Amino acid sequence: MATTAPAPSRTKPATASRRGAGRRRSPYPGWFYLPAALVYAVLFLVPTLLSFYFSMTRWTIFDSEFTGLDNFVQFFREPALTKGFVNTFIYAFVTSGAKVVLGLALGMLLTSQIVGRGYLRAVVFFPVLVSTVGVGITFQVLMHPSRGAINAALAFIGTDGPRWLVDPQLALLSVAMVDVWKGVGLATLIYMAGIVSIPKEYYEAARVDGAGSWTLFRNVIFPLSWPATSTVITLSLIGGLRSFDLIWAMTRGGPGFTSDVIASVIYKQYQAGFYGLSTAGNVILFIAVTAIVLPLTRFLARKEVEL
């Protein structure tokens, strides 16, 4: 009696093909990436590793002495250095939050049918093109408590202007306002690109359903422009955490240490010759930016998928 041989199983080949399809092979050979990897290692990996080492030493150009974690302990024991660490986060969150809100509002305004839209777009974006140091020096003059044009304008309408850069409680926020003025143009541009890319069918469908301006913003514009929001949050937060030039041009960390941030503290330590302590500050700044930006980027990416 003839027996029928069982058909060969196709489970493994199918599984293998699916696995092969899941792995996308690069069209370039491995050695093609060596120049970029070499540049990355020389310009980033090696300096980063050396910074971690020298942050645990007391070093000069010609000599170094290993001290362990003493520089980090001293950094957080000094009130002035700790003040700069706290100010960094205050400055970063204030400026990034303001850029998101104002950038979204201006982006919606400048993508609507208003008169002089092209001129207003140029005006909003112009501060981005100006030198940061030049902006800092200009506003240092404008915010002078007695001879500044801003307080003169306030006095003209019968209001006493504050001591913008002299008052310890206002100095950091005054610089933050100038930072927002200078950087909101880029945030606006990113939002404009995100809003313009939304298909018009969504607007038409919302209007057919009788959606008002607020409903249109909440259910159409804001969710579909979330990639722009993610980009603005990430860029402005990184820029705020690393900010130095504007603060140094306007206040040099003063009065006292009230407007110092990590970057200005690092620079002052270098000037004073405390190279190991300033290198430890660089490492702390690197760790802080990495610890905030990486989880935030993943959270924003998940949020984008959910929306």
C-alpha cells in the first residue's frame, strides 16, 4: 500500500524570510563608514572621555594630579556654583516654554490671511539672524535703569521702570526675555512649516462639522503640528541649558552670582585657573543635558504617535 510522504514544512523558511525582511541591509560596505567614524571619534568620543578623566584631577597645561570626585563635591558645596546650576534649569524651562507658546501663536497668526503677512514674517525672523553678542550689548544699553530707552519710554507714560539687569531678582528673567525675543523667530518658522503642511481637507471637514476657532485649534492644528512642537521644545531646551553668550554679554553672571548659569560658572573657573573644577562643571553640564534631552525626546516621540 502506497503511503503519501508528508509535505515539507515551510515554517522555517517563512520565518527566515520574515526575519530577513525585518533586517534592512545597508547598500554601502562597512568600510565606507570608517572616515565618518574616525572623525566622530577624534572630535567627540576622545575629548569626552578625556574630559571625564580631567574632571577628576587638579590639572594645568603641564601637570595633573588625580583627586577622585573632589571637584564634583566642591562644585555642589560652593553656594555660587550651585546657584548657577539651579539658574540653568530655570532659564532653560522659562525660555523654552515661552518660545513654544509664542511660536505657536505667531505661527498661527502668520499663516492666516492677514495684511502684510510677508513683512511681518521677516520682522519676526530678523532677530534670529543678528549676532547674539550684539543683541546682548544692545539690550544692556536699552535696559539701563536710568539712561535706558525702555525705562525712558515707561517714564513717559508715567510708570517707573524696574532695574532690569541690576535687581538680583530680575536679572536672570530679563536676560531670558531677550533670549525669547531673539529665538522666537526660529520657533515661529518651525510652527509655520508644521501648520502649512496640514492638509486642507482637515480644515474643511472641521468646518462642515461646525467647529469653531478653539475646536479647530484643539482638534486639528495642535495635534497635527505636534512634530513642530517636539522640535521646538527639544531645540530651545538644549539651547537654554547651554546658554552662555547672551548672559555673559548682558550681565556677566551678575549682580553677584544671581544670573550665573553653568556655562558662565565654568568660564569664570577657567579664568581663575581652577581647570579641574571647571572641567567637572563641563561634565555636569553634559550629564544634565543628556539626562533631560534623551528621555524627553523619547516621550515626545511616543506622544507624537499617540496623537
